[in-house]
Amino acid sequence: MSQFDEKSFTTQDGLKIHYRDYAGADSEKTPVLCLPGSSANSMSFDDMAPRYAADRRVLTLDWRGHGNSDWDPDYKNYGFETDRDAVYELLKTENLDRIVIIGTSRGGLIAMFIALTRPELLAGVVLNDIGPVVGQAGLERLQRVFALNSTFGSYQEAGQAMKERLGITVTDLTDEDWTRHATRAYAQNDDGKFRPNFDPGYARSFAETKSGADLWPLFEALAGVPTLAIRGEKSDVLESGTLDEMARRNPNLITATIPGRTHCPYLDKPASLKALDSFLGSV
């Protein structure tokens, strides 16, 4: 596995934000910044990042309140604007003026916010199972999952819960695969129990999320940016009709549908890697 440095910077409001820096071997290629989903963190890209760090720099970020980043004392600060600004602060810290973003779910939304405000930063964007319309059924399902008891006695128990709650229709992952994913999504507390690796205040913020906002202007801001949209075939967050409309509005959009996958497709699987390899090779 490629080596990486554990780094952090301090936001304007005083929180430490953690990220991983895979130095890469070829500094001529545009760096990749991987942005995770709402319940995930920088470790979500552990299987995928080393593949691309073989010949380019790859960075992976923990949102505030997630992973090794500080928790915010005010849960209302867990918003798109603060996450977008964290990306700007990271780029300033590392003196980067152009990147490719691979954004899973929430990470893809942040990429679209950046396209609206600082499009010159983007050499390319990958939207992993997210678009300008979030399926209502998918949002409500995720909110229900966030509200469920998530305290377990082991990573194995947590992995089984992930399988039952998120992977009912996914049949090609073994129990070992689910346990591995749990080691990235859960952390052991001082009491020995395993809980989601994010601030419970963030779950409160997510529970208050409303759908219905018009996010099409954000997507349309990507018109001049090479963009790949990946969708899980069975996703209830990025619905097939939304992906079709995205392609209609942006004829240059590249799309890939991952067979048998729900929200979100894992990016280390062959179908996802094929799409990523082709896209990154062209950026």
C-alpha cells in the first residue's frame, strides 16, 4: 500500500481538520482530492487512493466532526458552506491551485458548490452517486439509518449491521468485506464499544436536512468542467431519471452505472475502477 502522511490544518473558527496526503510519484499530473460521504471519512478511500497515488498526488479529507477532525461544539455549523470552505483552506495550506475532485455523495455536492463559486480550481469532477436532485426515498432511508442504535461490541457486529441496513440487495460482498468497511466507518470509544466515527451532533444536523432545494444551478456550473457521474444501478439517492436529465443538460457528461449497487457504489470495485481509470486518464 502507498504511504501517506497524516496532516491537519486549522479553520478560521479554530477547528483542526485532518487529511491524508499520498505524495504520488508524478508531480506533473493534477492532484486528486477525495471527499467522502456524510457518514464516512478519509479512510473510505483506503482501497482506491493507493491505486492513483502510484503516479499522482492524492489527498483524502475528514469533514469537521468526522474521523480525526475536531467536533464542532455547535451542530448547526455542520453545513455545505463550512465543508466547502474547508476545501478552500486545505488547498491554500497545500498551495494547490487546480485539482480533480472525486466526491462521494456529500463530497459530490461540495464539488458542485465549488463549481459555482471557484470553478477555476477544478480540472475534473467525479460525482459518485449524487446529483442535483436527492431522491426523497433515499434521503428518508438514510435519516432512518442515522437514527438507529449504532453501538456495537465489535467491528464484526458493526459490519453485520451495515450489511443489514445498507446492503440488503448487495450480494457480492463477504462478511469480511463488511467488517473491513466497518473498521473505517466505526471507532472504538473509551468504554470499549464501537460507534460511528463522527460526532452525534452531525447525525442531528443530518436528521434536519430537507430535500427540495433547487440544486440544478450547481450542477450546471460544471458545464465547463470534465465530469464523470457514477450511479449505483439500484440507488434511491441518485435516481435514474435524474441521471438522464443530467446527461440531457450537459451533453459532455460521462456516465457509468455500476451493476447491482445501491448508494453508494464502492470505488474499489472493477466497474467503478474502469470508469475512474478512463476518466482520470483523460483529465
